[in-house]
Amino acid sequence: MTTFFTRRTLLGVGATGILAALTACATDIRPLSQGSGGSSGSASGAASSSASASASPSPTDDHTPGSYVGPIKFNNYERSGTYIPASAEAPAQNVPKPLIPEKMKENSPEGAYALMGYWLASQNYLILTGDVEPLMKADPAKAFLRNSRTMIKLYESGLGWIYGSDQPYKIEIAENELQPVANKQDRYEWLVTVAYDPAAKYHIEGEPDATIVEEEKTIPRTTKFIMEYKEGMWRMLLDNNS
């Protein structure tokens, strides 16, 4: 399992008691399997904490239908107030909240792409807010919940947050076609590249600020995401073989 935090973070947090849960994994970029196809997305470039307060934490331009290679596009948010990026002094405020796009209910590559966009936007929303609710809508079985407990606990404690990047977790689609998973009806896989933004940092009261991931985890690598279309909507599946 790939842990989201650096070893230094884990050691420092382990001494605080209330943040002991931060030794768990917050996000996993292993190949996903046992799922179903589809890809979608949220954007890949990350903005620094000095971005303008009106900026969105994800790109807002739409992709060309049928053309999927490259940074994932997503533009379906609930916005409340002016978005203020996180800094070393304070967590982000009024982070736009991802909403399930209608296309995510469509049994097609476009629907799978919509899932990938929503899922990635929900992952980054979780990292910036500690709120796992949008992610759970793409993961009704709560398969990814255990990988989110670290981040949830960080924000629940009131002692820390992530800053320096509006998109700490990045995904780009590496091939244009969704591929069926052998012997798995209604399940598909999409080849992608994943990485963390090296600009992302953590702030924990009483600890020196530092980058949230080790350097090798900021290098894009190729993997597969697997999804399924079930009960009228696309959803992400976790690899049960890893």
C-alpha cells in the first residue's frame, strides 16, 4: 500500500496521540482491480496556495466527447462563497463540492469518464476538507473508506490540514479506449498515469511543515483503474487481490 504521508509525518504524528490514526493510509495509487471500466476525471495540474481566491480547485473546461487521453476534465460543483486556498496559516475555505454528473448514470464510455472525473474531484476534495461524503457516492460499498481515515482524522482533530496545492492527487488517461475486464460482465478498466503534486504540504500543530509525500511518489506512473456499471450508475471498485 502506498501511504499518502511521508515517513517523517508518520513519526511526528505518532507522538501526538490524537493524531495517531494518521499512521494509516490516506490515499492509494496501486493498480485497482476487481472493478469495472470507465474513466473520468478531474484535472491534473495543481495550483499553489497563492492562487487567487476566486480560482477553482479543478479545471472547468469540458473534454471533447470520444477523446479521453490526457488530463481529466470535470466541471460539476456546488459552490458556496468565495473559494480561498489553504495556506500554512489556515485550511482552505469554501472548497467547491463535487456533484454527481448526469452522465455518470449513462452506460457508455462517456459515463465511465464522468465517474473518473467525479471520483478524482472527490479525492482532492477529501484531501482539502476531510469530508468523505462525495467520495462515498462513487463508492457505495465503502471499499475506499479505510484509505481515507487518515485524512478524515487529520481534519476532525482540528490540528492540521493540507495546503500548497489545489489538486494534490493527479490522474491522466493514457489510452483512448475503455477495455472490458475478462470474465467480468459490466466491468471495465482504463489505463492511466497517477502522481501526487510535490508542492502539496501538510500543517500539523506542533510539527514542522513538510511535503506530504516522498519524492518518488510525485513521479507519474502507469496503472489501471477498474469500474463497473451497476444499478444505473458507474462506480469505482477496489482491488481485492492486493
